[in-house]
Amino acid sequence: MSKRFRRYLVFTAGLTYVLMLLGIFTASFGAGLTCGQRWPFCDGWMGLFPATIPSFVEWFHRLVAMITGFVILGGAYAGWRYQDDRRVAYAITLAVVLLPVQIGLGAVTVTLNGLLPWGYAPIVQLLHYVVALLILGLLTVATARTLATSAPDRVGRWIRVGLTAVLPAIGVQYLFSYNTVFAFTPTVQIVYYALLLGMFAVLVAVIVWGGVAPGMGRIRWLAAGGTLILGTQMLVARRLWGAVPAGVADGLTALLVVVVAVAVWLVHRGGSVAPPNGEQSTTR
């Protein structure tokens, strides 16, 4: 597996991460419908360019989405052509399969808004975000596997560092969550979701790396639980059905702290992870 392919996957996952943040900003900025029902066109010259600043935000989001889609397609081609890990290729291919679903959901929210009662309904927005999370998760899985293959002796360290970084990040994201310290402005939402999506990617990577490093079965389960909690927390924060009681969001945060704290305790208690060649590892 070439270094170029690994870098390409890191770039692809990173670009998808940025695209999700851009989509969140577009919605929170109120620019999601500024191009009108002209999808995939906009409201400017010949429908190809934006006419106002809000429509530029939506237009730019669509442009980045198009570029990201082609980048993911390129990753799928390279995954089958230039490397041997079929699980990596399958993960990227499944992300490609989800692309038209994601594009279709995005189109529905624009073209059918006002025409059908469910055009911009919460369920459509919910599915749109869930599919985006799945695509990001699949690309993270592929990236994590390629990194683990390139440096299996570092996987244990990555797990410890990743989980240890997630724990304080939970506290920081809480400060930016809805109805806590800051007003939930578009800028605050970007910071909030940047932290949540970053933690989501780290926990997904830990699930993958836990399958490579020995003795990480419980860590993998805890990371999987943390991933589900994070996903639920992000959907709750979207407030698609109105404001959710603060106790729900706070409860999810508290549960996430417990799950990640237990994982951190277990991974540090276990000391160094045994290298793949079977040599005896050192313990603390």
C-alpha cells in the first residue's frame, strides 16, 4: 500500500469533514434555500453563479460537495487498483454507493420545499445528516486501516493518544453546545460540530485500530458505544423537532464522559500494546 494512497485517503476524509462543517454553516446561516428551486443551479448569471452573499454560501457548499464526490470516486478506484486490502476498498465503495442517496436527499430539501409537505421535513434533514455521518465514518474506517497497515507498531499509541484527547474535548464541546455558555450562532455551531465530528472520527478509528492491536476487545466496544452516543448527540443538537430538553443533551454528554473515561482507564492500565510479531510487551 503506497504512501501516496494513504495520503489521498487522509485528504479525502478531511475534505468530507470540512464539507459537513460547511453544510452545517450553510443551514445555520439560513442559506440552504437561497438558490431557490433551481437545483443544481443557483440564482445568478445563467443559473451557474450566485447573486447574493447568502446564495454564494449555498453555491459554494454545492461546489465543494461536487469536488468531494469526485475525490471519493477517485479513492474507490485507487482502492481497488493500487492496494490489496479489500476491506478498505469495500468501505470506500460503500461510501460511493451512498453518494447518490446523499445528493438526492439534498436535492429533495430544495426542489420539493413548499411543493410537498415532506420536502424540507425533519425526517429528510435527519436522513441527510445520517447519510453524511455514514460516509464520513466509512472513509475514516478506510483511512484508519491504511494507517494501521503502514505502522502496526504505533497502533497502541494512537489508541491511547486518541482516547486521551477525546476526554477533555467532551468538556470543551459542552461549552459550545446549545443553551450553555455561548449563544448558538453559526460560528459557535461550527466550533461545536468541529469538535463532535473530530471525536466521532477518532472513536471510529479506535474501533478499527482495536481490531489490529491485541487485547483491545473491550476498548473497541466502548469506542463503538461512544460513537453511537456522539451520533445521537449530534442529531439532538440539530433540533429538527424543536429545542430538546437540556436534560437530554446533558445526559448524553455525561454518558459519553463515563464511556470514554472507562476506555481511557482500561487502555492506560493495560500498558503498552504487544507488537504484532508476538514479542512480549512492557507493562506499567
